Amino acid sequence: MKAILRYLQLVQGQIPGTDAARRLMRGQLQSMIQYFGYPLLFVTLNPADVLHPFTWRCSLSADRSPLPGTSLDPHLLEILQNINLWQTVAQDPTAAVQAFHMHVAAFMQTLLDVCTSSTNLHADGIASTNGRGIFGPLSAAFGSIEPQQRGSLHIHFLLFCYSFRTPAALLAHFIDNLALLEKRLV
């Protein structure tokens, strides 16, 4: 019986959201804390899947032609006024998941300057591509994806920062880089 339960735990550990998968994640996080030290920041990213054009672009009903760059905002505004993204998400939940993936990848690459794939890490294993994220260089980022009650996804990040050991130093760096944040958000 113990062997069967052990095999069940091994199989369940590969299925996201199960107790066994959470147990494995806790082990990974404890290993990261031993290696990198305690994380400095806890960030939650909760993209609005029923309000964002990424969801429409990922849906099966979307026009696959590229959006014109010169009239992007008026073009999107016209399209978004004529569709109901609530209905799109209900009919095509994979569109919401793909849009969520696009949001997370854009957040990590553009704002944090972090590799989104472990195969693209530097030889030293550091997460930052070149240390130019809004929080400075990050040694690692750990994220856990959860569904909300209505089914939309959000992610909780733990960020392991190099440059800061006090909240005051982090706040000063963040204030000094507000122009960078504004530029990258645009």
C-alpha cells in the first residue's frame, strides 16, 4: 500500500494544482531560498482577460491579419466596441489562457528583464538578461499560477533581488527609475 501511495504522489506531482504539485513547489522554493537568500518582493499580476485586446487576438474568432501599426488604437477601439470579451472567454477559454501567457511573458521580459525560459539562462544561472529591469538585476523569480473563483488566472511572483537589502533602498531605486517604468509600460 505504501508503494502505491508513493507512486500516486509521483504521478500527481506532475499535475498542476494538486497537493503533490504544491508540495514539490514548496521544495523548489525552499531550495531557492537556500541558494539565493530570501526573496525581497512579492508581486501579484492579475491581467484583465475580459477587458484586454490580447484575449480577442488569441480567440478563435479573431481576424488573423496583423493590426495596422499607425492606427492601432482607433482600430482596436472599434473592434473591442463590437465584440463581447466576456462571451469570447466563455466560448474559448484557451484564448484567456494564451492571453494570460502573453501578459506574463511581456511583464517578465519588458519590466523585469528576466528570461522566461530556463534554457535561455546565462551560464551563471542568473534570471536577469542584462540587469536593466525596473527592480534592477534579479537573481531569480518564482511564480505560482492560480485561478480566481470565476476561472481567470493570476500569478504570484517572489522576486530575488541583488541590489537591495532594505525596503528604503528599493523604494529609492524605484523612484529614481519611474521614467524607465513609464517608458516600458508604453
